[in-house]
Amino acid sequence: MGGRATSAEEYAGLVDQVIGELQDMLDATSFDYEDVESSTDYIEVLLKEVREMRATMADGSYQFGRYDLPFMRIVKTRNDDDLPFIRLFYDINRTHREGLDTGG
């Protein structure tokens, strides 16, 4: 994609995709007992915060805003090695800050 979502459905899909990716990472780290404590803390926080955001989208209380989403404080300290799908977070945040890309 590489930018803002063009519809509410696409935006929700991006959030759902991030939730799935984070859950997969969390599931994978549960088998790597050497790094479990250090590697899952930020993933668990991200997953919690993205799920909370998704819940507001589902119940209709979500609001676009001018400021970064709360989870960006964590995302901005990470890279592609930590979060191979990091671009999705930036796309979600950009859509949050600038609204849907309706071509206008």
C-alpha cells in the first residue's frame, strides 16, 4: 500500500493485519525460551494498544486525530528487524493523522 487507507474497510483491514502479525510474533516467541522475556514485552503492549484501537473502530467511537497514535512511541524505537511489518504501523498512523485518502 504505502500510504493512507482509502476507505474505512481498508483502514480496519490494516489494523486487523497488524493484530494478526503481532499475534504471530508473540506465538513464535513463546517457543524461543531464551529470549521470551526481553522480546515479548513490547509486542504485548503493541498488541494490547492496537486491539484497543480496533475495538473503538468496531463500536463507532474511533476518532481520527492530529497527533500520533499512542503505540507509535514504541514503533518509533524499533526497526524492520524487530517488526518486519513496521510500515503498516506508519500507514495506520498516517491515516489516523491525515484521514482517509479519498483522492480529493
